[in-house]
Amino acid sequence: MTDHNFFSFFGFPLKEGDIETAFSGTNNAIITESAARKYFPDEDPIGQIVTEVQSESLLR
């Protein structure tokens, strides 16, 4: 968990999406490129839903 200052402080660029709106909601998440490829191999990960169940990520 972090807040909007994390990316500006450390200077990590986003490959996709908008840093200004990335933290606009309480249910927003930023994932790594490798996680996006793993969980959404043939899809755009933006707008997808990830649900955590007993420490395992499941997709709906």
C-alpha cells in the first residue's frame, strides 16, 4: 500500500494508465508489467478486476 507521492518521489514511470488518476479510488491497484502478463496474458489489464482470496489472487 502506498499513496500518490510514491511514484513522483521514486520516479517510477507508468507504462500504461494515468498517474493522476491511479490513486483516485480506494479499490485501485497498480501492478507490475510481469503481473499484468501473468494474469491478463491476452488482455489490456487496465479496468480488470483482481480478487484476493486467502492470499491467492483469483480473477473474475
